[in-house]
Amino acid sequence: MGTLFYLSSIPNLRVAESNFWDEILRSGAHFIFYGLGYFLFFRAINSGKVKKNFLLPLLFTFTYGVFDEIHQAFVPTRSFQLKDLLVDFGGTIVGVGLTKRNN
């Protein structure tokens, strides 16, 4: 989450010269990071527990995504984008599915 916060703080962040590939790669990174974030929140919350809580890590991950987008609204050349929030939530849902499958 610290890495996400840092990357969100960089004005004019681009990962590719082409707008198309920049959008694809950044959206893919959002999706993967939030899926991984869900898994890490899940592990932290459920460590040593028999009955697993799948909802609380979902709420934490989604809330972090909202705050990350709000944070970007204060960074020059960046903005709050609902599309990014939806991609974040999509990655989180895939993280929930993969975590449930393996627990």
C-alpha cells in the first residue's frame, strides 16, 4: 500500500509512451495490486483464526482505493477517476475469489 501511495503521488506518471499502452499497463497494475492487497489484508486479519472473515479485508481494500483516488485529486496533473476505482474493486473481487478458493 505504501508503494501505491508513492506512485499515486507522482505527477505526470506514465509507464508507456503510447496512451493506449499506458492505460492498459496502469489499469493492469491497479487490478493486480488491489487483488494482492486484498490477499494481504485477509492474511493479516485472519492469521491463526479457524473461522475466516472475508468481508473485513474487502472493506479495508475498497476503502484504501477510495482514499487513494481522493489523494490523487490533490496531486498536480492527477485526478479522482471512477474508472480506476472500478478497476481497483475488480481486482479486489478477483482477490476475494482466489482467496476463498484456497481457504
